[in-house]
Amino acid sequence: MLVLDDLSAAAERVQLRYSPAIECCLALWVARAPEHEPLAVNARQLEARLPAAVARDAAKLDRSRPAWPLELLTAFYRLDVEDIEQAVDLVHDHGLETVPSDRRATMLLTVDRFWRAAFATVWKRERETLALQCEGLANRLRQCPKPALTALSPRVLPDRTADRVSIHQDGEPGGVVSCGELDALDVIPSLWLRRRIVVGSARRRIGLCVACSQHDPLGGSPERLSELLTVLAEPRRLQILLLCMTQSRTTRELAQLVGLSEAPTSRHLQELKRHGLTVAHREGRYVHYRGVPEELALVSSRLRALLSESLGSAEWPERASDGRGPPRAHTSRTPVKSSPVVKPGPVVKSR
């Protein structure tokens, strides 16, 4: 977890950046992320255009260094170069010194061929989309960095008692970083990320790669929302989901924490996974489950939206005709026929 402290000091240092080199690495990372990303299939379809020999070497690299796209992303960010071909040349000469030379060469060859074979064309369209979807974001980040960052992702958690936010991220760094000591806080929007934040670091700079838009899996459907609320209504299942939000956990670990046997715990996990509230990945003999805060946040936002729509469409009672006093009570719109008025006749005096 990364904590950005003294966040108001970043108001003049925060900036929005669009980086083809970093976005290319993110697409490669999404294709092989251990916890399934919504656009993983799209990323793999692009990667399928790699030459066969490069694809085989990349598969070997995945087994030995499964997070290699994030290593390459950090190297590109530290060099502060946007052009991917120039970045590849610079990393080859000056970056990733701790990586064996043969693996470094495979990493650079893979990203270079991926760019040439598929991603360069994608980036031309993507750059325009990013600019449209992030219109006004730079001003909001400068004016109110804390609420603007918090609004980007439910993985950014504001501290209500201090000028800081906590970020649950992939990549480096971790710990506490004072924004007053930074030269730049870069927000790098991505169309490929949906369920995570990736952080890059350089000397006196931090780069936050975040989703620039949230996909709504509910599709505006009250029925779908009702299904998810039903899933969350079971107390033990909700407890399991909240435990998975803090860190990835196994079925055995969760069973001990909630006081159930493994069989019902596993059924709860499968139900949460089926509705997209958790994702699973295998590490050795065990399957680890992690909660998806983006999905839970969308349930909350969609519920608020439906409430606003309902209240907005309600017919408000009319106020008194003089505009003062309490609203008049609703009355029936059906006109009521009044009884005919009988006028008194002339008075006849008796003799």
C-alpha cells in the first residue's frame, strides 16, 4: 500500500500525462495479470499478432518473471520518455541492470514487436478517447487533489483526519511518501486498467496509472442490482467479501476467520465470484480470492442513481397560491359536482 501524505502540497505538482510506452506495458500486463482483468481477452487478441518466435520467448519469460511488464513500465517511467522506440533503446543501454541480459533482451524485443504489430494502431484511436474522457480532470486534480484522486478509484481511500490518501496498488513503491518532497505527481489515465492501480516511481516523482472510466456491469438494470443486493444480504457472505477486500485469502483461511467449515465457505466464495465480486488466482496448491472494490462501488453508485431518479420523478405537492405557508396536501384531481344553489323566492305576507 502506498500512502501519499501532505497531499495539498501536490496541487501545483500534479499533472495529467498520456504515455504510449506505459500504456503498451499496461496492455501486456492486463493480458497476463494473475487476477483477471475485464479487458484481458482483448489484450491477448492483440498479443496473438506477435511473431511466433517472439511469442514463444515471451511465454518462457512469463514463467520466470510473471510481472515483467510492470518492471518494464517502471523503467520507462524513470527514463521519462514517451516515444516507445526511443524508450526501448534507452532501457537497453541504461535500464533494468538487475535483470539478466538475455531476459532483458526478450522483454524489450516483445514490447517492441507488440507495438509495431498491433499497439501503434490502437494508440492512435486511444489517445483521442483518453483526451475526451479526461476532459477537465487536470483542473480538478490541481484545485482539489484529494477528492479528485479519491473519485478516480475506490482503491484510493481518503484519510478523514489527515491530508493524505492510501492507495492499494500493483507495482512499486510502498510506504509513506510526502508530496511536499516530490517534483511531480503524475496521473496517467489508462483505457486498459479496470480493477487496479499501477504505480511507477522515479527520483522525486510518482506516477499513478488509473482507469480513466468505469465500466458499469449493471447496465442500468434494476434486476441485476437486485441480484447483487441479494448476494450481499447473507451476513457471512458479506463478511467473507469484506475480508477479501483487505488482502487475498484462501478458503481455509477464510473459514477459520468466519467460523465456518471449508465447504460452506467455498460455496459463498463461488457465489461471490459468479457475480464478479471476487476474483481468484492459483498460487501453488492453493487458490487465493480477492475482492473487487470497483464492483462493490458500482453497486453503491447505481443504487444512489436509482434513488435519485425515483425522487426526481416524484410529483411534488403544490404550494399555497400566495407562495407562503406549508405545501397544500394532495387532493383528488376529479372535479366534484357541487349541489345546486336554491335561491329563496319572494316573501309572501299573509293577510
